Amino acid sequence: MDQKTALVVFEDKKIRRIWHNDEWYFSVVDIISVLIDTPDARNYWKVLKHRLLKEGSEVVTKCNQLKLPAPDGKLRETDCANTKNMFRIIQTIPSPRAETFKMWLSQVGYERVQEIENPELGQDRIKKYYELKGYPQDWIDKRLRGIAIRQELTDEWKNRGVGEHREYAILTNEISQATFGVPIKTHKEIKGLDPKFKNQNLRDHMSDLELIFSMLGERLTTEATRKKDARGFAKNLETAQEGGAVAGRARTDAEKTLGIAVVSPENALDIAHQKKRVEKK
């Protein structure tokens, strides 16, 4: 299986997929061919797209045209959807195979399908992930709480007209800079992390205090956003700066009063591993 493109097989039928934007995207027509008996899956998708667009569904606009190998061996643009949107498309197709296919999709490593139906599974999976990495339980509890607080904030942004991805990243950086006194990129460098690696989540390397202040900054931003009923990116930028500033003043006060530095090069995972090595001796 190639790192960039790969075939997966369901009931002897091949499904093309491609690694794009840090996740798998599947060929929509290939999956339609699996779900229904039709000699022309492309035409079925064409009709279904038209109906979904007419109904106002966003799932069609979230499909990407990506180049996949065609039967003639050439790369051709094909409508592809990530796991989340593929799940939505499957829901619109009447097929006795739909449930079986969803189960298969989850079994090949796409827990997101199950988490849509039962969010608690996602939390359990994350908890096990951190346990396997060697983090202590008290750190894991804080990290999971931080994820919940973060989700609550991003839900507010989504409902208030903030565009995902780039605008979320800008707002997050504003909160973090106001809270810790340094932007996320610099904070990563202090931790010895390489900003080029997207899979290195700064929060996974934060100390207990850093996690607590990170949660405080985002929770206060949520409160400010609701209180001011911020709408759109510009207004939410203001509340992000305000929420982070309050958390920043609390951090500064703690550092002066206790003579400590909240932002430090200490890496939570390294500390956990060192502690375990000492305990084994």
C-alpha cells in the first residue's frame, strides 16, 4: 500500500482512496458501486449530487476533485470525500449494504464514523492513546478536559460565522499569545518542537500548569464571546484577545507571586518517561 494512494477492498470490490490534507479521501463513485447494483455509478452520483444540492446539503460542496488512477492507468480528477462526509453520503443512499459498509469502514481504522454516532467512543480512544504514550492519569484528565473546553469554544465560533481552519488557527494563536506571552510557533520552539511537523500538537507536550492556563484562556474566551454575542471573525478576534489577556494577567501574577515560569522547555511526555525510568530502578 502506497503512502499517498492506496486501494482498499470491500467484498471483492476495490475502492480508491488518497491521502489528502492529513486524512484519507475516498472515491465517491467507487463506494456507490459497492452500495448499489448499478452499471453506471457515475450517472447515479451525478443525479444524487443534483438532488443534494437542490435540498441545500453541504456535503457535495465538501467533496474534493482529486487525481486518482483510472482504469486506463492515467490519473484523472475524481470526486472524493473524507470519512466524515462519506458517512453523510452513505446515509442518503438506500442500500441494505449501508450498515455493513459503515462497520467495515470503522474497522479499517476510521474511528470517526463511530464517534459521530457515539461521541464517548472518541474520548475513550483518546484516553487510551495517551495511556499508551505513557502520560500519567492526572495529566490525561487535564488534557481531556482541555479538549472538551476547546470543542465548546470552536462550536461557538462555528455558530457565529467564523470560517474553519485558517480563521480558527488565527484566533487560537491570539488566545495563546495573550495567555502565554508568546505565539504558538515560539512556544513550540521553546519546547524543542519542529513547527514543520503538523502532527506535533503543542498541547500534548505542555506541563500541568501550561494545560491549566491554556484551558483558562479558551474558557474565558468562550465566556467573553457569549457575553458580547460576538459575530463574525473580527468581533471574535476581539473576544479572543480579551479572554487570552485575562488568562495572561493570571499567569503573570502567578509567576511574580510564586517565582515560577509557566512557559518552560519541559516536555510533559519526556517527564513522564523519566519518572517511569526512576520508578523501575
